[in-house]
Amino acid sequence: MSQSAAKRSKSTRPRRRFLVIAALLSSLTLTSILLLILAPSPLLPEPRSLMVLESNPTLDEIFDTHTPIQPRRWQAIFIHHSKTRRADMAGGGDHFLITSPADASDGEIRIDPRWNDQQNASPAGGSVAANCITICLVGDFDQSAPTATQVRRAQELIQTLQRRFHIPARNVIAFDKPNSPAGLGRHFPVARLRDSLLP
């Protein structure tokens, strides 16, 4: 190889390296931009989930809301079933949702953005007063009974809310409405729930 050819070869190496790196960076940037454009943005805020462990059944996390809780705002609790098999098929509009075995985990308490923002509930199958907290258990309890875990989570959640807001048992509402998502269903152990309420 002649001396001039060797000089040319040495001078083109850094240039070629620069072009390869520039092309690589350009393609990575373009790919990132395309992925950002194509990624769907969430339509609604995601609910928070709260798993209660047997060893630590505290639910104090539910009071850690984005909008501060007003001391005497909440005066009643309404509990009902979804009349659906899974949580993603439930009508929505409740403050809390307790999942079924058909979901990822049985008895998971999902905290809706309505509760986080301290907004009024709008449960499926009926309307409630502005001062009412709503809890929906996933399942059709006109067809089958809830799981023991679901009932236990409902009891824990209701007792926690009763304690914090001084809600008496008489203000825990469970309607007997067959074949309606506003009720609890004929297979729900209402007497057991009532016995667990704080006075």
C-alpha cells in the first residue's frame, strides 16, 4: 500500500466511525419518538390497590387521599354487589371495590380515584346521598355466595370507616333488591355482616 493510500485510510476511519454513531443515534431517537406517539394515554386515573395481609389487617392507607378528608363529610356507608364476574366488568362509580377470585386476587381492595379526590360516588344500579361512602363487592350474589375473603375484607373496610368517621351501624346500608346491582344478592350473608358492625 502506498503512503498516500495509507494516509487516506487513516483519515476516513474517524469519519466513518462518526457517521455510524450519528446514524445509530438518529435511528434510536426516531424509534423513541414513534413509541411515544403510538403509546396510548390512560383515559382515567388508575385505581390504587390495597392488599390486606393476615398479619397486619390495618387499612389506614385509605385515609391517605390526594384531597384532604373533611372531618364530618362522610356519614353513611352503602355496600352492594356488582352483578358481574370480574372487576373490569363492574359499572364503576364506587369509592371502593373488593375483587373476586375471577380477578387477579380474591379480596383485593381497590381504591377508586373518586375516593382519592373525595368526590361523590355514583354506583351502578342507583344513586346515593352525597355524604355516603360506597363499597362494591365483585360478583353476582344472586347466583352464588361471596368468598369468605371478600366478606372478611368488607367487614374490615366497613369497621375502619366506621371508626374513623364515627358512622353508626344504622347508617351502614345494604338493600334487599333481588337481581339488582343496588342490592347485595340473596346469597350474601347479611346477618353475619350486621353482627360484625360497630355499634
